Amino acid sequence: MLTFLSISFLVLYGFDIVMLFYFGLHTYLMVFLYSRNKENCAEDDTKILSIKDKNLPVVTVQLPIFNEFYVVDRLIESACNLQYPAKKLQIQVLDDSTDETIEKVAGLVSQYKKQGIWIEHVHRTNRKGHKAGALDEGMAKAKGDYIAIFDADFTPDSDFLLRTMGYFDDESIGMVQTRWGHINETYNILTKAQSFGIDGHFMIEQVARNGSNLWMNFNGTAGIWRRSCIEDAGGWEHDTLTEDFDLSYRAELKGWKFRYIKDVVCKAEIPATMNAYKAQQFRWCKGSIQTAVKLIPRIWKSNESWKIKGEAITHLINYSVHPLMIINILLTAPLLLMEYWAGFKMEDLPMEILFGSAAFLSIGSMGPVIFYAYSQREIHKNWKSKLIYLPVLVMIGTGIAVMNTYAWMEAVFGIQSGFKRTPKLRIEKEGDSLQDKIKYVVPVDYRAFLEFFMGAYCVFCIYLSFMVGKPYMIGFMVLYSIGFFYVSFLSVAESFWKFKPATKAEKELRAVA
């Protein structure tokens, strides 16, 4: 029985390492495709429109919000400043709020209406379908043939529409996506690390896919849809937490093409608290896997090329890296102890497997490092100075693996959960205080203690490695343990902010409310 268990552990561990290696190789592929095709996603100056053009179509700008007291004025102001003929620009504030944001939006909309701006406040008393439901209801009242969408944390430049609408001259284009930028990239260590992750996706991945004629996805905001494309694909559905991903692939299954423009940047606020970031990652992870469960059978049966199918499926299941990491870590101690508790030697095979695993992990792990470093090289002149925060991204990526593993499992097993919004606090510069804005603090949950346990388990594996004389995994375990402890500590620490005495700013906010 012990020998059987030993072999089972080895087989499972080997499969886990191979899958992690596969996802690591995929990041190398993304960098390669980017380097070959980046000019295909560069801005085309001939597509820039003039506001004086009398043939400009009607555009509806949708601003889906839910309890966004701190940032809604910034959002609405940005939308109202868009350069476009007033009679052809409809702005919908799709408001699902349940707090004083409702009154604030009503006042702002009233002010802008008096200035001659076509803006409407669409408030729902129920949150059926959450964001997807709000967008769907907004469509029923939309007058435009094109739908631009901006989440509450985004601030489009005034020329956004003039720089993007021209690409719809091609009748096959159903959606145009722009690159995300950052308002508060340098606020703290967490935002600096997150900016690496966002830049990697938007500078490398999206260009690699779209520039190579592979499928890409709408990112939920900072993009424009052709209305007929949304309708042809079946409209907004809310059976997943990533309605944007779901609609994108359904549209591409219908034959629609997308266009990504890496040179048009729409800045957004990065979550500056750990619990807000984890809530965002939980939603993205669960939604991606829900979409995978829903659409992979359709993709597999489609007539698309094997390249498109392979990349589409890999993209959908990419968050599987997190449960694979958890399995990898949990199997480390049994493998280190295998020769002692099972007497399983097979000519020191466990040592060879651990050594080979470390080598595979090293090669695979270098893929994301190169991937994110390359994105900084392409965006910033001083990119080398930014690489100091790359290890922080790796640590945080490990630390949130517990949360994302839960999200992955809930998606696979069809477990329903509420929509966890990402609070936007209008943190724009280093002097802004997070603790002054505890109104939207995300409460800590029990998984923070599991993260601490995983950190302690990694420390235990480091101890075992020294004891049995197999140090191959120590470097990884040190990095993993720091990541789990860091995420756990911040998660718990932030939950205590609401117990601190109210600051002057908080008192003023309550007075307004």
C-alpha cells in the first residue's frame, strides 16, 4: 500500500510539474509572438477621425457602477469631456448603487444635462445579473450603433472615441479594445507589483494574440462594441462572473473579428488594498474557469484552426496555474519524506525526480519573469529600475493561490457565489490615505488563515529539505513562504482599519452621507 501511494504521489507530482511547465512555455510563446507581430497592433493614424466629420455614427457610452461614491464624479467628468458631437454621444450611468452614490450621481447628471450633454441616470432597484444585467438593460435604452464601456475606475482621454471609432470601417470588426494604463502605479508596493501583471497582459498577451490573428477578449472596459456584434453573439449573459470574456468568445465563434490598439491607453486606478485585489482576482479566476466550462465544448467542435482552438483553450484555463501551484507545494513534504516513511528507493528515484522537478520549475518559472520584464522594456524608458518589484509580483502571485484555487474549484463544481466588487477609493497619489476611506473596506475571510498555514507549511518543507539533504526546492519554498505570509498579513491587518477612530476626512464623508 505504501509503495502504491508513493507511486501515486510521483505520478501526480509529475503531471503537476508538466502542466506548470506547459503554462511557463506559453509565456515564452507570447513574448515570441509579440516580438514578431507588435506592429500589427500599433495605432493607424489614418483611422483617427475628426469631430467635424458629419458622418460620425451615434455612440452610447455606458458607465456601469455600484456604490462608487469616491470615484463616480471622476468617471462622469471623463465621459462628459469626450470629444464627439453632442447630439451623437449618449452617456448612460448604469447605477446599481444602494448607498449615497445614488444621490451623488443624480446631482452630477442634472448638472451636466444643464450644460447640454446627453446624459442619463439609469438606476436599478435590483442587481439581477450584476454588471452584465445592467449592461443588458442599458442596451434596451441605448440609441447608438456602437457601445463604449468604462468601469468606475477608468478615465478615458478626451480623444478616445476619435482614435478608436475609425477601425469600425471594416465591417468584420465587432469590438475595439485599448490598453489599460495606471493612475496610481507608484502608490505602494502592491500597486507597483500589480502594474507588472496588467502590463504583461495588455502589452504582450493581447498584442501577441490579436497581432497573430488568434482570439483575444474584451477586458470589460476601455473598449467599444459594434451593437450588432453583441446582438449576434446572443447579448450579455450573466451565468459567469466574466461576462466580457464570455461574450468575446461567443462573438468570435460567430466569426466576428476584434482589433486591439496598444498605443491608445486608458488609465485606471489599481486596487491599493490586498483584500480588494484578492476580490478582483477571485472574480477573474472564477469567471474565466466558468467561461471555460461553458465554452470549451463549443470551441472544440468549431471549425476554427487548431492554433486558434489551442490558444483559446489555454487562455481560458490559464488560472489553473494556481491550483497546480498549491498541489505542487503540498506534495513537496511527502516526496521529501518518501524514502523514510515508505522505504521507497528505486535507486534513489525520488532524488532524481526532485532534481528534475526543480529544473523544470526553474525553466518554466523564468517564462513569466521574462514575460513581465519584457512588457516593462516595451513601455518604459527606465524599465530596468522597475525590475526590483518583479519578485514582489511573483510573491503576491503565489500568495493569492489559495484564494484563486477556491475560485477555480467553485467554477469547476458549479458552486454559485455572490458578485464581489472591487472597491475603488480614488487613490491617485502617494499622499492619499487608504484608512480615510474605510467605507468600502473588504472584510477578511477565513482563507487568510489558510494562506498563513501554507506559509508555515513552506517553512516546514525548507526544514525537511535540510534534514534529508535535498536542497533543490529550497529557493522556491523561501519565495512561496514569503508570498503566503505577506498576503495573509495584509489581509488581516486591513480588516482592523474599520475599528480605528474616524479621521477628519471620514467624519466629513459621513456628514455628507
